[in-house]
Amino acid sequence: MLVATALAVPATAQPVWENQLVFLDGREVLDSVVRIDTAGKVHLKRNAEPVPLNGFRLLRHVMFRTPPVKKSAVGTIVVRLTGEGVIRAKTFAVKNEKVHVTWAGGPELKLPLEAVRSVQYNATPNPLFAKASASPSADNDQLIVEIGGKFRTVPALIESMDDAQVTFTSDKQKVSVPRQRLYGIVFAWVKKPLKRDGLCRVRLTDGSVLPGKVLELPKVPGKLKFQLLEGGELSLDWDAVAQIAVSSDRLHWVSDLKPAETNEQTIVALPQKWKADRSVSGTPLKLAGRTFDKGIGVHARSQLTFAVDGKYEKFAVVIGLDDAARRKGDCVFVVSGDGRELFRQRVKGRDKPAQVRLDVRNVRRLVLLVEPGENLDIADHADWADACLILPAK
């Protein structure tokens, strides 16, 4: 188990508890988090009704009067966790099958060895470390060690390590080397799919990222109680939390769904099939300089039909012509549900992206249609950016 930990903040700090809140449908507001209760509901200063945590994508501090974290206080050792978390550590040790980590502002963390994916001491890129990280072994730790003036990969089993030396077994021999000769270690582990629904990622002001579950924030200012994905609970000062990203189990990305039907037909442009999470030209989805990780890129004329079976209450999307079209193009975006038109808007290349939110309760078949406007279908690189379907709150 982890020891309870608190990130300390100087008593003179006077933080402003204003937060940028991004709801599931992409709406952004500024409000102050008052507390998070044990039922996972976020109580806000200017919102009468509490909002379930899984009703948000992001909670971020946008204003601080807290003194910035000093570089000298931030750990330079990068510890990566199997749950895709990162700890900026000041010291790292292995004793009795446990990892001991000290980090900015808090006492020692104790983690099970199997919770740690790698530790990196040197910020200079190293191809051997990169290769070991990309292909971890299920049986051996991989040490990147300086031998004869060159870094080499040594398959081994770590027995113990601290700031002075690393002791390991390699080829049935017990070996100790000075820790200063160590670039890093990729620990033995088997990569498993990470269940992201309901997972929160707490990013701290020192750059650490902790995956897990928010348990409670009794009051602000106060301590955020957090359960780490790898096991154990933490207590974090709320003003040491830069943001909480929520992978809500209520949000389903349309680009992760397979269309029940597709109908794509260009007029003069070369045929181009729709693409998930990319523009139709294969570049990242980008509207007015903003890049979107999720969404669908199409070329007019495009009609995609999704069987949604009446499960969702809302469809949200940002529409526009991709930056790759260089402010050209002219399209008509249409959304229909069960044969009934729910939305229609003409968009030209110079138009600003438009945020669309639609009620899709009881809709069983959702159709996303892009028709060409003027100038036939030249440069009609249309984006259904950030397209998502939202389940009702339970």
C-alpha cells in the first residue's frame, strides 16, 4: 500500500479557486469548486445543483496566486507507471520488492514493483532506452548501463538499488554497479489494455500525472483524496493539482464506432474515404489552428449512418472545414435522426468552427451528412471534430 502523502504549500500562499470546467458536451465555464463529495458529485460556487464528476471532461485551475514550483524542488528522475502515470521523483530506490520514491513537497511513496514501468535518470534521448520502452520484456528488467564508455542494454533482475549503487542478477551472477553509470531501467512487465472509462488523471503543478479515482475533496482549500490505479490512496493539496482529466463512462466517441452504412461520392475530386481521428487528407484534425484528437474527417458528398439504438441523450460536435483546405471549400452539414432533420448549416472555408449540441434521445439511427456547396466539391475537407455521444446520467 502507499503511504498517505500530502503536497505541502507555503502558508503564505493565497490561491484563487477559479476553475475552468469542460463539460461532456464541450461547454466551458469558469466556476469555483467548493467540494467533491463521496458520491462523486462536484459542488460549485455558482451552480445550484452538484454535477457528477463523470459529467465533466476536465477541471483545470486557470488562476493562481500560489508561488510557482521552484525548479530545485521538482524531481529530475522520471518514473513511469504501468497505468500511464508519471512521477517527477527526487530519489528512487528498490528495497524488498517495493519501490520507494520521494517527490516534490511530500514524504516517501511506496509502490509495488509491478506498478512501475520504467525509471529514467538522464533527460538526453537514448535509443537503447527508447527501444526497451517500446518492447518491454515479460521476464527480465532491461538496464541501460554505461560500460567502457558506451551505453549497453543488460537483461537482468533488479535486487536492490539506491542513490549509490544498483544490485542485480544477470546470467546467474550477482552484480553491483554505481548508480551514476545507469541511464535508466525498463522493468519487466506485460502490457495490458488499460480500462479508461471512469479513469481520472490528476496532473500536479510539478508535472507529475497520477491515474486513478477521485474519492473525495471535503472542502476547498483542502486535501483531495485519491486512489492510485496501481493501488493505495493519496492525500493531495488541492492547490497542488493543476487539472483533473476525466475519462467519463458516459462519453462515447463517434470515431470509435463503426458506421452501419456509408455513402461517399465525389463530383470532381478524387474519391476519398472517411477517416477516424484524422482529416480526410490524413493529417491531424485541425480547425482554425486548434487540433482535435478525436473526430471524423470526410470529403463531400459523405453520408455516415450510425446505429445508436436510442441509448444516448446528446450528440455534440465541432464542425468546420479542415485547415488543410487552406480556407477554401463550401459545404452543408446535416444531422438527422430516424429520418428527421435535426440540424443543417452551411459552412465555408473562412468561417469559424461551430459548436453543435443536439438532443438525440430515443434516436436509433443517426446520420451525419455533408453535401457540397458552391464550386462543386473542390477543397471540401469537412471535419466532424470532437464528435461524441453522451449517455444519460444515472
